[in-house]
Amino acid sequence: MRFSLFAVILALAACAPEAPPAQPWQRAELVDHTYATQDGDVSSSFTFRADDSVDATYRKGDAVAGPLMFWSLDDKGVLYLGPTRNSRDMRWVKIDAKGDTVVVATHRGRQEFRKSKAK
């Protein structure tokens, strides 16, 4: 009985869809661009600057928080954000990008962002 249960689990795992491959971020698609997302009543936006800073804004209802963060790319094009230069508190892996829509795997799961030119 154990062997057959193991075989079923192994077969199901083999049929599971693979995660899409990561696409490397490029500095040019980040600098002077804003990435915004909406999740229920919470919205977030991240504006990336050439000096590796990020203007981050979080809104929930009437509450707004706007921390200054920093960003960096590793050698595989994975994006990291954090409160200090070269910190890696948040990891963004780009999964897909079409037009102004970018799908990213983050610490909060899969998120869809709208990309726009920063003002």
C-alpha cells in the first residue's frame, strides 16, 4: 500500500505545472519608472531612481505611508529592495512583462504591477 501511495504522489507531482522561468530585470526598465499595484483596499507604488533609491508609497483607506527604500540587482537580474543600500529584505522576480503590465513573484506571492514613466 505504501508503494502505490508513493507512486500516486510522484505521478501527481510530475503533472504539476512548472513555474514560468524568471526574466531578468534591466536597469533601464526600472530607473525613472513607477510600478503600482492594487490588492483589495491596499495600493502600493514604487518609483525607482538612478541613485538606487525607491520612493515607496503604501495606501490603505485614508492611511498613507511613504518610506524611502533602496534597490539593487543581482547578477541574475533579480531585484532586491530594502531600507539600506544593498539590503535584500524584499525580492522581486519578474515572471512576465507585456506592455505596461508586469507580473512579479514577491514575498506576498504573485503580483501584477502597472508600469508607467515616473513624473
